[in-house]
Amino acid sequence: MQSEIELHHPKNLAEALTLLSHYGPDGKLLAGGTNMVVELRDGHYNGKSLVDLSHLEELRGISKQDGYIVIGGGTTITELIDHPLIGAHAGVLKEAARLFANPLVRNRATVAGNLVDASPAADTAPPLLALNAEVQLMSQTATRWIKLEDFITGVRKTLLQPGELMVAIRWPVPSARSAGAYTKVGLRKADAISVLSAAVMVELDDAGVCQQTSIALGAVSPKPFRAHAAEALLKGKVLDSALIAEAARLAAESTRPIDDIRGTAAYRKRVVAVTVRRLLTKAVEVLK
Amino acid sequence: MKPQMITLHINGRTHYVALNPNLTLLVALRDLGYTDVKSGCEKGDCGACAVFLNGVAVNSCLVLAAQADEGEILTAAGLGTSEHPHPLQTAFSDAGAIQCGYCTPGMIISAKALLDHKPHPTDAEIRDAISGNLCRCTGYAQIIQAVQSAAEKMDAGGEG
């Protein structure tokens, strides 16, 4: 049974925001459609008015501005893979994009769509969390930047209010003395929903002392999150293998995984420890 | 539900259609007779419904037809004719890359998307490019062979 809907095609951002403001909680967003169209077909969508954002040029583009990399919310996953700024300043995001679903889906799926959908397994979330990303939410009357870490609040829950639209995502250009690493564990190479995924960023000073780390985990808790206790352990220290193993253990302890068809909670917890240890080790190796 | 009037340019022909806004491009294409576009999983996992929309390879089951309004659509059948097939169409046929044929149109779309950007792909690149296309006859070896042989032919001065 397909849902009954009214579909709107705004020609620019201002028109889209007017429509969203008018429809309030009844207005839903349609971008790449890789989730929404399936929901529509299955009759899971109960909204009335769907606002199609797929033609809005204002939501596209990747640039470097004032020390930030800024990407439009409507940027597709394929564009992340191809863009030199992402390769140069967000290797963890590029790697996640390369492993995202499959090429046909990557050509349509958007970054904002992936984040607003707020699946615990959203593949762009761990790398963007590790990069300290913020998201820009715009309504007809206001614009606000909030930390991605705060934006996703639970399973498919976010701070996005009726009438608001995620127009951009940005993160500070990482220091030249930082390196990142990313892993996705799936049941197969392509087209897999993550069993778990992890992204880390490590910044060392010239003496090899850790200035900053971020450890972000996906599909092992109700929402993708940062393992702050593990990060705190590493700050200000030289990262040897014992310390890295202890941080990895703390990261695993901070997860709240579930048993599902892709893996058990116990399996996920163990693999998080192994994965985080390997990723931190790899990032430190790169910086040596 | 109010039907919407849209224009679709498909394989060089223009169609004006009235349809419900919740219909996918896949359904619209098949209703218009473009049955080379196959309906498989209808959720973006199998790639049987792949077409080019404005030059980009997409799953037509994940695009609402109204989102493709004024769009240029190219289906696998639109790549060539029986008299003048596209090198990929010839290569799939010659290499035995077709068993039941259901995945073939989508495979050819993904293969063309790859060759458009990478005329000399490795086998690994071909595997990645068709990773969103499922062949349940499991004829992947011949499919990869077909893409390689089409790449050689196109390089030797064939059409592309």
C-alpha cells in the first residue's frame, strides 16, 4: 500500500523553507530518496506533504572557508569520494563514503539525509563525529549551528525541529600533525549495513605527545557517539601499545550494543576493542 | 491524490505523463513500455532497475518519477539497436554474461558508468562498480570478462 502524498518541488532554498514553515510537523523532507522512497512505498510514511530538495543547488558544494571544510547538506556520497578537499582533509570520511552501500545508492544518497535519518548505523556519522563536525539547521526565521554529537539524540531521533532543514555540515580543517583511520565491519564488502564502524583521529605534537584524539563508534549504541573516557585517557601522553589497548578497552566498555541479525552484543563489544586498538595504532604509525 | 503532469525524455523520445506523485520512476518507465528496466527488490539493493538520470547511474526504484521531471533518462536498451549494438551489449552476449537476463540491463548501466570515467578498469574496479547489482545466476566471472572485453573494443576505436 503506497502512502497518499502531496509532493512539492521548491525551486530554491527560500521556497523550501516557506513550504516547511507552512506545513510544520506535516512537512517531510525528500532528498536523495534512498530511505524515504522505500518508506513511502511500504506505506510507513504518514506525513502529508513531501518537500523535494533534490534540485536545490544551494545545498550542493564542498569548499574550504575560514579554517573549516564546509559541505552542502545535499552533497552526495559519490561527491565525497571524488572531491580533492575530502581526500586531503577528511580521509576518514572518504573511506566511509567508499564503503557506503553501493555506487548506485551513493549517487543519490546525501550526507544530510544520512544524518537526519539518524540510524545508529549511519555510515557518515562516525567519521564526521571524529572530525568534530557541526551541522547547520535553517528555518524561515533562524539559523543555528550545533555539534553533530548533540544533533543525533537517539534511534532515529534528532534535534531537527519542524520547519527546519539541514543546509550544511562543517568541521575544522584538521592539523597537519593529525591522522585518522576508519573501519567498517559488515557481513559482506558491498551493500552492507554496518555490524559496527569506527573512526579515530589522533593529533601528536613534535615530541610525539598526544594533543587530541577522537574515537567515534557506530552501530554499537542507540546513536553514533564519541568514546570520551577513552579519549581522555590518551590526552597529554605518549601513545604506546599498552595505553592504546587500555583506551580500546574503555571504548568497548562505553558501548551499549544490541543482538540483531548482523551480530550479537557480545561480539560487537569485543570487536570494538580490537578495532579501536588497530585504528589508533595505525593513526600513530602514520604520524611517526 | 492529485495527479502531476511531468515530462520525461527517455532514450531520445519525449513523453508527457500524468501520474500520482508517489509513483517511482521505475513504475513510470515500465508503464511507458521500457520493460528493459527490471523491477527487483525495489529498495536499492539489487540494481536491476538502474538507469542513467541526467548522466548519473541511479536505481529508478529510489527516485520518484516527479523528481525526474524534465530529466534525460537513458535505459540499457537505449544504448544501441539490434543493428548497431553498444560494445557492452555485444560483449555481454559474446561472453555468455547473460543467463536469465534479469540483472543484465542494470549490469550494463553500471558497467557503462564505470567505463565513462575509467576506460581501462581493473577487475577489482569492475567488481566495485557492479557491487550494487545482484546476479542470482552468479555469472559474475563472465560479466567481468564482458566488461573487460568491451573496454578493449571501445579503446580500439569502437563507439562509446
